[in-house]
Amino acid sequence: MTFVLVDEMNLKILRLLMTDGRMSHIDVALRLHRSPSTIRDRIRRLEDEKIILGYAAIVNSEQIGMGVEGILFANLMDGVTSEKLKALAKVQGVQEVLQVTGGRRIMVRMVSGDNHALERTIEREVVPLGLKDLELHIVMESLMRFPGL
């Protein structure tokens, strides 16, 4: 794997876009004192090379009725592959699935309307995909999730 595309200028572009993904290439160019066409071409190449994977809105879950956030740690049942866990993307409220180190190797970050709904989703939709040894943590307060927010 080469990192030729990630020179100092591209790192500056990425930092700006990671803080504000809605920033136009013209705004980035103004901030970095470069021509808009140069910045547009660099961003397009970063997208083409899958360095920039996409853009997404950061939503306040509480404002849309998803006031409970849980982080579930678990292990996989025998024979279950991490590939099968991609089905978690279809479970409502699942925001992130990571393979991590430690005693429980899978981490699932979820949001739900309330504790009972979260528990039902885990029991009915998450566990059947092959998770065991569950340990659920409820987020009390998000102190910092994304830079600048």
C-alpha cells in the first residue's frame, strides 16, 4: 500500500473536510490559499482512490427520538465469521460495528428510543446473528465525538 496521494496538502484538505464535510472545494481553496481547480482535482482523486470514503450528516440522536445509546461488547459464536456480521448494518439503530482487542472482540454502537427497545433489538435481531458473552454499556453523556462538535 502506498501513501503517495497523502502529501502535506492532501492532509490539510482532509483535516478541513473531517471538521466540516459540507465545505466546498472553493472554501477549502480559500483557506489553503490554492486555486479552486487544484483543490477540486485533489478532492476528486482522494475520492477515486477511496481515501475519502463518503460524506455523512452527524445527527443528534436525541432530537429524533433515539435518546438511548448503547455500546455492546460481545464475542462470536463458533463458526460465525465477521463477514456474517455485516448483516448488522440492516438492524435499525446500529451505527457502528468494530472488531476490537480484549476479552470481547466485537463492539456494536447502537441508538434506540429507550432502554427496553434497545434490549429487545439486541435480543431479537443482534444476538441471533451469532453473538455471545454480551456486555452492554449505556452512554451517560457524550463528551466529545467528532472534532469541532
